[in-house]
Amino acid sequence: MSSKSKKLIETMEKCSAHNYKPLPIVLEKGKGCWVWDVDGKKYLDMLSSYSAVNHGHRHPKIIAAARQQLNKLTLVSRAFHSELLCEFCKKVTRLAGYDMFLPMNSGAEAVETAVKLIRKWAYSVKKIQKHNAEIIVCRDNFHGRTITVVSFSSEHDYKDNFGPFTPGFKIIPYGDIEALKNAITPNTAAFMVEPIQGEAGILMPEKGFMEEAQKVCRENNILFALDEIQTGFGRTGKLFCHYWEKGVRPDMLIVGKALGGGIVPISGVLADEPVMSLFTPGEHGSTFGGNPFACACANAAMDVLVKEKLSDKSLKMGEYMQNKIRKSVKSKYIKNIRGKGLFIGIELAPEAGGARKYCEALMEKGMLCKETHENVIRLAPPLVITKKEIDWAVEKLKEVLND
């Protein structure tokens, strides 16, 4: 590490809250799938800012749209209409196939929005006794870090010392359809779930679970809400991950991350009019939610996603990467390799000593990824990655992991 990097990291340690444990690297610029640190060293980005940079760093068409909007209008709040918000809502609802969209900023805000909308529906439509609505969620979920969201987390570190917590949630094992059926009561308002649990280690339920879960929800008059903040917009080889199962269409679709094109936070909830129209003026909002600048970036990001067929690229490159890793990377410590599209997890056995040291070793070799759930190396590069870049990444994995 150079003296410049060391000094910057020391300043961060002194001046910034220690709520993250980043790899010891200070990045300065990026382009496509590559980033450079303050010393000019080049790295292949295999994390994509947790899938927020699906389009690659500084995609020229998204940057052009951002620059154009910067010269016109950036923020008006929702006290007024804006042309860009109108265009954005029309585009995102058509792309996803829903009637209405409620824009927010971060993924956690979008999840909070969904929780509020579910509860409003529970009392207004299903007629559950007020303040008794329950939402079923899954163990090892990750939906954000606000107090309400960590209230239904099963991760001890997210909750310790942060109570009291918001009531009204039931936790069941992930992918267990019988547990879902058994958890339903007359007070159940919704089932909220991730189609792939990213933070838990790229965990996927058995094929057919989403379809069966939707059926159970319909039969019991409860809302089916999918959190696709990390899996949406091409990450898993489909526009949305739930497209992998025929006939699945959630009552609520929660989106974010890649929607902003890797430039600005923008998130929100998609639903049809009978559900979304339950919100009335003053019940929910955000000063920055749906601001013109974010909408301009999101509009360009959606255009790039469709025109450049990034979902198809993710599918093709994801299959290529998984096959290449399985054939080339040999280690007694590799317990499992799994994923969909360019959302891949390499699970290491406990005796490997955790994934962190391997991510640090890969960093030294010019490849950036991050451990998740302690023993899993998560690989989620920008969807514009090429076979040549994948081959290079696999070589680095071989150098670090091969026996």
C-alpha cells in the first residue's frame, strides 16, 4: 500500500463511522468493468457496487443523459410535477408491467414503502383489525438496515443493541412452502421474499417455490411482495429474477440499485392501481424521491438495458463464467458454486478460514470482490463484462484458490 492510500485510509478511520469494513483500497476512477485506485493500479470490478453498476462504470449514454439534465433541472421535490418524473413512471411501469410506481431513493426506503403499503391494504381492504397485521418473511433475509427492516432480520449483528423493534413480522425458513402455509393466520397481510438471497450467500430456493408461494398467497388473500432490489434489471439473466418461473407476477415488486445506472440512488415499489391507489396525499413521500436528475439517469439506464440486451448478456456470460470456474478452479476448500446469470457465489468450507482473506488476496492480484455470509465469495461483475475479462478473472481465482 502506498503512503497516499495509507494516509487516506487513516483519515477515514479517524473521521468516518466504522460501520463498514472495506478492503484496504482507495478507488479513484472507473470505466466499464474496471476501476483504478489513487496510485493508478487497475482492478477488475467483480462486485458492481452490490449490483448497482449493472451497466458498467460511467456508461457513456447514461453519463450523457446525466450531464444534459444537470444543465436543466436537478430537484423540485414532489411539491410540483416534473416532466422527467412523468416520463420515468411511464417507462418503468411499462417495462415491468404494472399500473403504478412510487419512487424513493435507497433500497431500504423502498422496502419501508412496501411495508407501509401492505399495512394500509391490510386495514383498508382485507379489514384486519388495526395494528394487528402480520408480514411473513424468511430467515437470513436482507432487506436493508432501518429499525423496521432489521426488526424482521434473523442476523444477530444487525439487531444487537438496536431495540426495541417494530412488531408485526413472522420469520420462516427460506424456500419452505409448508412453513409458509403454517405461518398464515387471519392477520397475515403479506409474504415478502427475495427470489435469491444475495447477502445470505447467493441462496436459491428449489425450483417452483416462487410459483407455489404465489399460489398460497392467492388462496389465502394475502399480498405476494418480491424484493428484487439486487436481483432486478438483468442481474440473474432475466429482466427480473421471478421471470425464471412461469406465471409468477408479484402483487408488489420492490426495485432499486441498478435502476440508477450506477450514478444516483433511485428505488421504489411497483404495484397495480387497486393496491397503489390506497396511498393518499401526505401519507408517504420523500423530498428527493423521483427527482428529475435521478429520473434522467434511470430513463437512460432502462434504455441501455433494453437496447444492449444486458439481460441476455448476463445469462450468456453467467453460464460461461460458472462453467469456466467449475472446470478450472480446483480446491479442497470449495464446497459449492451456485448462481443465476452474473450473480454467482463460491461457497468455501469452514476449514478454509473464511472468504475474507481470499478476497484480499484477489485484490492484490487486481480483482475486486467481497465476502458475504463469511464463507462465500460473491461474484457479480457489470453485465457488460466480456469473455476475455472473465477468462482473466478465472485465472486470478485459480492463482488464489487452486490447491
